[in-house]
Amino acid sequence: MGQTLFPNRLKSVRDLALYLESAQFGLVRESLKERQKLLEIANHLVKPVKFYIPIYKESKRNGWLIILGLSFYYVLSGFSKWGRFKLIPMKNWDEIKGIKKSGLKIILQYWDGQTDDLKLCEQVAHSATILGANIVEGAQCTSIIKQSSGYKLTYALSNDLFEIECSAIINTAGPWANQLLDTVKPKIEPPSINWVQGTHLLLDIPAAEGIVYLESCFDERVIFVMPWYGKTLIGTTETSLTCLPEVIKPTEDEIRYLLGVFVHYFQQYGDINDLRELMIKTFCGVRILPSSKDKAFHTSRETLMHMDQTHPNFLSVFGGKLTTYRLTAKKTVSWLEKQLGKRHKVADFDTITLQDN
């Protein structure tokens, strides 16, 4: 959650349904606890929102399986009011304006959280600076050399080179984490990872009140139709990459995929070409997933914490979710204290609220 991979786009706590489907129950439980915490410490940024799941005759996911999954969701939420779900009566199906009615069997509604990920990241960083953190933006690390007492790190900023010495390093460079490892001497063998690109499209269509969970008409994935500052945001894709591009941008296939799913369910907007005229903006980013032969949709979203025995004071953090950033931070600080010893606590991480910048 430093330089966010999806600037100015929605980042909801919406992925929980996907994790239930792929049986990642531990991650769901953790995410639900953290969602509740974010609703408390960042209630100006994180809001509860209705999610709708329409089930059609041709849907690959049976209604009873979705109900079973939402029942687990409710239990794992600790029977929270934000874990409840219900069946929407047919007379109220127009709550989802314009949704295709042909073949529609049931609509389920549950609750989740929604936030602006960029603003949330900025406020986390701002709160850290208030507590004494020194944040340098726009720097590029050129070398990290292990010394007897720690590391010497060299970075470039505005055509100048700077050196700092430190006792430990935590690598949270996201998709570029292995590139950072390439600057380390002696070498740290990087873990095997996959890069997965995700794209969202912002459409000039008035936003609905809730978020709609839609099964793709092309494959087994799901996409979401979401309100975003008065407009409609649709996403996301999961495109596996063989290498990390210099410029991260949506592909034509991704755009056609998202528009195709949208017009399948909201047919009043014509065909893909008609809908393309309503595109205002695109957002695209890359996430890290642990190396797996499974499709990206089924790959674990658990955080990977990588260490090398030859570098006991160097930790690389791969993957993870925005929702559970606090858990990742706690685990990282716990690791750091084991390496360097206890430090004076300057704030209670579980009660401090995020500060506006």
C-alpha cells in the first residue's frame, strides 16, 4: 500500500467472495476481522456497501452453493451485521437498474466494504510520517551491499546519488521486488512468482447504489460493476504475464472482455462498440501471486514472506491484500524485533486512527 498499483481506482474489500469459492477460509476470516478494524479506524474512507449476486439459469454457480458460501461468510464474520445476507424478492429486482431479467432465477444481497485505495494508502503514509517515519518518493535503488553490521544502500533521486546505512532491510517493492533483489550483493536467490495484470474500466454511466457480482459469460471468472465517484467502474481481469512490462496498460483483449461481460447483462447499452464510446478512463496494475500451475483466479492470495539464510536481516514481502495490510505490518515488525530486539512503542497500532493529509 505504498505507491498503489491501481492509482485513483476503487479497491474494495470485495475479493472475499472469490476466496470463499477457492476455499481460502483462513484468509477470509482474517480479512473480515481487518475489514471491521478499518471500518473503525478509517470510517471516513472505508464504507459498508451492498453487494448483489444475480443467479441465472445458465450460471455455472448454483444458487444453493452461493447461499452456502454466504453462510460461511456470515459465520466467519463472527455473525456481524455486515456478514448478513438475504434473498431479494422478485418485486424488488429493479434495485439493480437495467440488469437482464431473462433467465434470472434469484438475486442475493450481502455486505462488504469499499474504499479508495489511493487515498487509503496516502493516509497510511501520512500517519506514519506523523509518528516519525521518513518517506522518500521517486527514489530508485541502485545497490544494496551487505556489511558486517548491516547494509549500505545506494539510491538515485533527482540525478543525485545518496547512501544510507541500516541494520535491516524490508523489501516491499511489489511486482518489482525481484528486481530489487537483483541489486543485492551477495546475491539473494529470488522466489518463484507469477505476475498477474488486472484492468478496470470507468464508464460514463450513472452509478448504481450497490455493487453487482457478475459471472463472466466467457469463462469461470467473475467481475464487479461498481459505483465510483458518480460513474460506473467495471473490473477486473486476471491476465498472466511472462515478464513485467515497462509500461503497464490494458490490453485490447482485456477491454473487450470487460465490455463484453457488461453488455451481456446490461443489454440496453448496445454492443461493445457502443459501450466503448462511454469509456472515460482505464486503470491497470500488476499483482504478485505465488508461482502456481493453477489459473490466477484459483491461486492463493496469502502473503509470502521470503528470507535467505545468508541474509538474516533482509526480508522480502510478496503479494498480500490491501485489506490485511495491518496484519502484514504486524508480522513484519515481529520479524524485525526478533532480529534487532524490542523497540519503544510510539503508538498503539490497534487503536490509532488514520490521519487526513
